[in-house]
Amino acid sequence: MKEVFEYLSRGGVVMIPIALGSVVALAIFLERMWALQKSRIIPGGLVDAVVKLVKDGEFGPARDECLRSNSPMGRVMLAGVEAKGADREAIKGLFEEVGKQEISRMERNIEAMGTTASIEPLLGLLGTVTGMIRVFQKVVVTSRSGAVDPGQLANGIWQALITTAAGLSVAIIAFLGYRYLLSRTVRHSLTMEEGALQLVGILAPLGDGTDGAKDSEAS
């Protein structure tokens, strides 16, 4: 561990923000992995239970079931349960509004992880450039007093390149984590949408709206 620390410390001051970025990315990934567990987003049996209660006309118990789950899926379905009696478009609009809010909560801090993945390679490049500047400054000073030592020059260059390697390593891992979290959010969103559509079909069947439209045209 000590050898690794000494190796990375040769990258210079720029290694500090690179290391901080890796800590931030890891913290976001772990927090979102915990928050995006399926059991926390869509508790098992919730959709089936609420759908059955609504079918039976038991809106009070259905509302209690949604509140008890304390989950994004529960809050989305609660919007539909509380909109009983409204037309299909109104219920769908409520689902979309609440769904967007819940998706926004699920995506919290994920973009920050994506930003970290984008910045890390730039920090690595900055560290390499500043390191190369220091190397060539030493070359200029050394050349005035005598021959330039190729070994010293090569040593300085590889030390400068450490920051690029570190920045790219953190960026690749952070980007993979970022894409995984986004895909997980999308999967949960689709499942929530399916549950909402089931409830829409019960609260406002398509046939009712169609028949109503035909009656109004006939009159």
C-alpha cells in the first residue's frame, strides 16, 4: 500500500483532484446502488395488491397500501388511486407528472458521476502537461551546466504520464458505473410505467371513453 501511495504521489499536485474525483464517484455509485434496489423502488407484490383492491372498489385500503410502501411505485399508484372518477387523460397526466418527479429523484447525483468521468481524463492530461513543463525546465537548466542525462529525462517523463494513466483509469471505471446506474433507472422506470398502465386500465377503461365519445357525436 505504501509503495502504491509513493508511486501515485510522483504524479504531483494534480493527483489530489484525481483522487478526490475517484472518491466522489465511488460514494455516488454506492449510494445510488443502495437507493435503486428494486425492493426500495418497486416493493414485491405492491402492484398486484393495489390493482386487486382497486378492482374490488376498496380505494381506502389501496391508498393505505401505497402509503405504507413509502416507495416511488407506491407514490405513482397513489396518484391514480386518489384520482378515481377522473377521465383517462387526466389520470394519465397525473401518472406522468408524478412519474417524472420520481424518476428525477432516482437519477439524483448520477449526472455528477458522469461529470466526474468526463473531467478525470482532462485532469490527467493537465497533470502530464504540467509535469512535462517541469521536465523540460530541468533540461534547460541542466544543459547550461553540461550534458543532459537521458535517464533523468525519461524518469521525469514517465512520472508526468502517471497522471494521465490515473485519470483515464478513474474515468473508465466511473463511466461504466454511470452507464450502469442510468440503465438501472430506465429499467425501474419501465416497470413503474407498466404498473401505472394496469391501474389506468381499471380506473378508466378505454371502452368507457370511446362509448362516451360516440354518444356525444350521435347527440
